[in-house]
Amino acid sequence: DEPIKTTLTEGKIRMTRGASSQILLPGQQAVLDTSEQIQVRSDISVDEVLAWRKNEFNFKNESIHTIMQELERWYGNPIIIDGKILSPFTLISDRNKPLSELLNKLTESGKVHITMQNGTVYVSP
């Protein structure tokens, strides 16, 4: 359900999808969604994209939905977001830290309320 993203750190590559073709340069990201077009973004942070290589989470000014989706994948706990939370969040942490520690960091921002019951994480404004 999510777009496929490919980020280039060095070299040069031509990406082709259907009739669409784009050249990707270092520091650029190609985004493939359900359309046949390749969107090239240059407004990305390569450090954030490659944080997984350093075993880190690196979210800067991201939506709570993006952060929770990644935490759900990594830790395997179901996450339910109730209500609209529009504030951007920053979370930089080692991926080996317990989920509870990361959730506490997000709660300390004062922008969101997070609880965990029976392994399910509940997020609300």
C-alpha cells in the first residue's frame, strides 16, 4: 500500500517504469506509486534514509503516522492511532532500545498521549 522509494548515494542510474524514465543522481530519491510515473525528489535527508544502516531510527519533522508505522514494523506491536495529530515529531534513537523508551520520548513532547495495553499501542492527541 505504500510507495516504493529508492535513494541513490553515489554514482548515477537510469530508472525506467513503463513509458517513464528518469536519471537518478546522488542525494536523490525515486518514488514509485500506483501511477506509471517516476517522481524524483531532491529534498530528502540521506542521513534519515540510511539510518537503518547504523541501526538507528532517525525521524526529523515526521508525522506520527510515519513514525508509528515504522515502530510497528520493527517491534511487531499493533498500533492504533485515534484522532488527528498534525504536529511533526522528531525521534532519533538506537533501534535496540525498548519500545517503551521510544514511546516515552514521544509522549514527553507533549503533543501526543500514548498508552500500551496487552501489547497494543494506543496513540491519541
